[in-house]
Amino acid sequence: IKAFRGFIMSSWTSFCNTQTSLKACSSSYSVPSDALHLIDKQQHSKDSVFFRDGVRRIDFVLSYVDDKDGERKQERRKVYEANLEKVGLELETEDKSESEDGKTYFVKVHAPWEVLATYADVLKIKVPFKVNDIPDNSEMPMNWLSTPFRLPEHIMHPEPDFFTAPFNKSKSDFFLIDDKDTFFPPSTRNRIVYYILSRCSYFRDECADKDKKGIKRLLNNGTYTAAFPLHDSRYWTRSRDDKCESERYNLYKHWARFLCFFKEQPLNLVRKYYGEKIGIYFAWLGFYTEMLLFAAVVGTICFIYGFLTYDDNQWSKEICSEKIGGNIVMCPLCDKKCSYWKLNTTCNSSWQSHLFDNVGTVFFAIFMGIWVTLFLEFWKRRQARLEYEWDLVDFEEEQQQLQLRPEYETKCTNRKMNRITQEMEPYLPITSKCARTCLSGATVLLWVSIVSLVYLITYRLAVYAAFASIMKDSPTTHLEVVGPYITPQLATSVTASCINFVIIMILNLMYERVAIWITDMEIPKTHLEYENKLTVKMFLFQFVNYYSSCFYVAFFKGKFVGYPGKYAYMFGWSTLRNEECDPGGCLIELTTQLVIVMTGKQVWGNIQEALVPWLMNWWGSRKARNHPESLYSRWEQDHDLQGFGQLGLFYEYLEMVIQFGFITLFVASFPLAPLLALINNIIEVRVDAWKLTTQFRRPVAAKAHSIGAWEEILNGMAVLSVVTNAFIVAFTSDMIPRLVYMYAYQPEMNMKGYINNSLSVFNISDFLTDSRYRDYRYPPGHEKQYSHTMQFWHILAAKLAFIIIMEHVVFVVKFLVAWLIPDVPSDVRARVKRERYLVQEYLHNYEVEKLKIQLSQNSNECNCTPMIYPSLSKHEVLSECL
């Protein structure tokens, strides 16, 4: 009976006119409402992005649920949706009985042609008016070699190349409009609709409070639970609707899968689907990864050089020798609990340090200083090309980025006249602004100094003393067995680096909340100002959090130790002695620190980025998976995904900029750092693409012509990297002392006797022999005992001379390269000029033809002298939306 009844109802539904609503059909035949809803849902494809009529496209979706505070919110929604319809948008509501949870309403929004054309004119969106006639001469020699890395042409270039001009509604016939329904791509449509949603008010005309407007405020106060544009299909299969582009499926198939890691990125398709802001991020990330290949190759060669010259390491042979290192007794590394120890216990660490502390290190440090400049300069050229290809040449910040933040309007009760708009707007008094800024700066300094630096140094000293005390009774007996592998230095370095990494991850959560709290306290006026302030604070916190331990090992450890009998203590009053370096130097410990923190961060970051959104989506859609796919609508599928917030790209940039610091600021200590970064970024591109395509709702398309404030941060880090690497080679590495010894103090010009020369003597009354310590001081009994020798000052002068020479050489080369490489390629400059010329020429011809037609029509009516410039209809936009 149920099957027969279903057959009768479905036959009757097919008989009804498709343009007539199902409810109208039901009026002529009695159909239960629950069966009506079931028929309605089964008729529509799960991938449908259209209204029930199958014609009007869904440009945006709003969702809400009924709750206790329903009356006020219901009134806001009623007024807001009425104002949206007054503007010209068309709405269609899905009742909560249609949703899987039975509680959520969905409001589907469609923008007709008139609305799209009006606001495309307002936003000056560039649209095509002529096919590009400039020949493409970008063919590279031996182009066939790149064939395995290429994607199909329709994926790489989903649209033909056109000359474009800002849209003008009054001159719509000037542009290449074949079909009004598809003229504006979905990304442009949702950007226009979001522009309207952000400015439409939810107050009645008689209400005096005109600040109540915008979808963001409605989301903040819970009137709506979500607002998002729709994906055009499921990511693993094409849409059944031929009118759907299935671009999401193409992105997943050719871009978001890890098996595509060796393929080029379909940046034009990414830009078309997600907008220019996300497209420019992936373009930068891909270019950064490509440039890392050159740094990784050179770094690997330098590492191989250190490995091949392993046996030529004379100073390590002396340390490991029983006759030399075995007979040298070193002073205790800490007070009271530490014992004397033999030099040959550090044999293994001295051999390992040679892999990174050799002549190749100096060359690689200089190379990376030049590489950074080449990377930034070539990125400017790539960015200029993208600006032209993506119609961003004359781009100005959109008004939606410059609009006042709802929090600013709420917290600022004072008002003054805006000189530009001539309207009253809220403002923050200068006294309150200064007080908030000072408090913000003091809070940042407090967290940076106390939490990150002091705590970290104290921890390292405590751990070192603990490990040294464990082995205090075995300096020369049991240590001979385990000493080469487990020494206090190695144990401290590895465990401190691992625990430091855990502390960094914990502090990251605290820093993020503190940075957001401080930024909110300052009450930034616009969203752009808020993002810039948060960027500076978060980068400063992350900079100190990740790099403080590396700076400590590189520039402080072993530099302020003192000498036996007059050691330096932490802060001058504590019982913790300042740490010393191994006789082979602190470079190997800096390398250990860098490897553990950098690798751990990258591995944990990728796992967190991929796993967390997947688990949240899996849990959120657990109920829907029990229903047939035909009952799981497109808007419900996207509603169950994670929202891509306004700061979504902020954290992606922050992650990559921190990595950029690791491979530039401290690369002299670890030439393989670019190789690790390259491997990580190959994975990072696909992980970011996968989570954006499969785990997040479709973001609102936004324009951006550059990577923003991050470009200035990268430039600052590039300059700082030259200084840090010069100091690492000079003060952390033992390269300069060895060269001074070989050329100034060794007649045979070799390294024999270097270890004995680099250790000073301290007289011990309890032993028949003297103990040694790492420094250049006069021995006991000398008239200048325990003061620095002349060799110390020669080495210091050589170190300072090396820093000055290296910095000047690298900076001169950097500025020369920056001057020789123009920021905008010549062909791009020519295309921009050509496009501007064509716009003027075509507009002139268009106006002339239009004037001729008007004059010919007027000549038939009267013989009066015609006007040279006919009056054009003035374009008006509803004031409720601006």
C-alpha cells in the first residue's frame, strides 16, 4: 500500500508544472505535509546549489535556530530579511523540519542580475571587454622536461585571457556578456552578496539607532548561527547538475591530494574558486617552496663536504687521543656536585660538530644572505605578474575591510564628524588611546622578558646541574664506557630541547590568548587595523617563544663564564653557575636545539592542521551519516563543516614565517635546515589544500594584491639573518680561533697542538697535575695570571673584523641584486600599458558610436543644434545598503 501510494504521489508530482511550486500542486490534491517534505527533498540533488525552481543560484546561506531569546532575535531576523528583500535580494527559507537535527532553519540568498550589476559598479569589479591579443612568448627552452609536472590546460587556465575594465552598469553592452546568469563567477557573486549582508541594517526606519547593521553583529549576538557561501559539489565526485561547475572536485582531484605533490598548483582555479586573497597565499607558499630547492641543494653539498673531510679533523683526533685528550683533566662544570672529567669523554660530540662547523659553514652563511635577497626580489616580480593576471593592478582596499568593527562602535560612546563622509561616527579619545597603548606595550614586554627568557635560562641551568650530579661519581671510571654516548652536555642538550619544545607548545596557547586580549583592549577601529596589530603581537610572541633558546645557546652560553676561582653566576647572586660550552664549541648544541624545535613544530603542526578539523567534522556529521545521501542537502553538508574564520590565513602565514626564521637566522649552524623545510612545505601545500577543500566551508572570496604586513616582516628577518649568521660563525663556531691559530701561531700552518693551545691552566693543590678550562688566560705563577692573553685579543679582533667584512659584503651584494632586478617584469609593464590604452580607446569609440546613434535619432525629431555631451542617467544605490 505504501509503495502504491508513493507511486501515485510521485506520478502526480511529475504531472505538475515544474514552474509551479509543489505546495500549489498539493492544493488540488490532498497530500500530507510530511510526505510533501519528503517528496520535495528527494526531488532535489544533494549537490544542488539552486533554489527549488532549479534556476536561481544560491549565493549565500544563513542559518539559525529557535532559542529562549527567540522573540528579540526573531524580530531582528524579520527586519533584516525584509531589508535584504527591499535591496533586491531574493530569499528562500528551508523549514527546520527539513534539517537533520530538526532545529536549524536555512535561509538561502540569491542575487539577481540587477543587484549584481549595481554592486559590481559600486565595487569597481573588473570584467572582460576584449580577448587579450598580446602574444604569449613565455615558452621556456626544453619545455618538454616539465611535462610530468604539468596539469591539464583546462585546470591551469579555466578561463580565457581577457583585457578587463571596471564594470559600468550604464555601459553593460560594452563588456563581453554572453549569459547574465554566468557572467559573474560564483566567487564574485558571494563577495557582492557578503558586501550587502555586511551593510544591511536590522532596524526599522523609525528606529533611531542606525548602528545596528551587518551580518557580523548578527552572528556575534546569536541571531544567526552561521553565514557562508556554498561549495559547488562534493569534493570526491562531480555534481549531477550540469549547471554546476564542480570546481571543488577539480581542486581536490588535481591539487588537494598528496599524490599530486610533484605537480604544479592550479593557482588560477584556486583564485577563481576561493578568491585572490587565498590564491596569493598559495602562490607565495609554492614560490617559497620552489626557492627552497636551491638552498636545500647547496646546504646538502656543504653537509656532504663536512662528511667527506671527516678524517681531516685534527682537533677531534687530539681530543679522542689517549695521549692528549686522555691526559687532560678538565675543571668541574658545576659547583659542589660536579667532578673533574677527562677531555676525551667529549670525543663523539667533537666529531659530530665537524659536520656543521667547517669552512663550508662560512660559505653557506654568505650564500643564504644572498639567497634571501633573491627570494624576496623574485617574489616581488612574481607578485607583480599575479597582480596583472588577476586584475589587481589598480586595486584599493575594499570598504568592507575599512568598515568600523562592531566592537569599536559598541565600546566607543563618544562621537565626532567624519571629514570624508560628513557623518557622525564613534571615536576613541586620545587620552584613552594612549593609556591603552602603553598598557598593551607594558604587557607585551612583561610576557616576553619574564616568561620566555628568564624561565628558559633557569630551566637549562637546573637541568644541567641535575644531569651532572647524576654522573658526579664516575668522571674517569664508569664514564669511560658510557661517556662517549651519554655525557652531561649531550643529555642536557637533548632533554632540554625536547622539554623546551613542549613548553613552547603550551606557551603558544597562552600567547595567542594574551595577544588577542591585548589587541581587543586597544579597540582597533577597522578590521584591517585589528589584523595588523594582532600580526605584530603574535609574531613578536612567537619570535621570542621559538627563538629565545636558540639565541641563548648561540650568543650567551659559554660567553660569560669567568674562570676557576672566580666563576660568573646567574644574575650575580644565584647558586647556578653560567653554562660552559664543550671544548668543541656550542655549535653542535645549537644544531641539536634547532633540529628538535624546528622538526617538532613542523610535524606537530601538520598533524594538528589535518587531524583536528577532520575529527570535529566527523563528530559533527555523525547523525547525518545514518541517512540516505539524497536527504543530505548541499547547505547542510557545508553547515556541518568547520568555518574558515577571518584569521584563517593569519595562522598559515605565521607558521611559514616562523619556519623562514629557522632557515635564515640560524642556518649557519645547520645547513640541512632548508632541506627539512623543503620536505615540510611539500607536505604543507597539500595539507592546506586538503583541509581547505574538504574540511572547511567555502570562505567568502576576498581580494588582496600582496601578502600584506608579512612582506615587511620577511624583509626585517632577512636583514637580521645576515647579522645573526655572522655572529654565529664568529662567536658560536670555532672557525675563527682555528684560523687565527693556524696562520698566526702555528709555524707549520696546520692544526697540530690546537686543543692544548685553546685550553688554559688552573692550579689544583689536591692533584699532582693541573686542570684545564676553555679560555685564553695566563697560567698561575705568571705576573698577569688568569688575565686574558694577547691571543684572546687577536681572536676577538679577527671575529669583529669577520663580522664587519661579511656583513658589508652580503649587504652590498643584496642591494646590488635588489637594484639590478626590477620589481615589475618588462612584459608585465607593457601589458598593463597596453590594457590601459585599449580601455581608453574602446571607451572612446563606444561613446562616439553611442553619440552618433543618439544624434541620428534626434535629427529625425528636430533641427536644433545637438548637445556635444548628452546627459547620462545617474547611477543610484539604495542608501540602506551603504
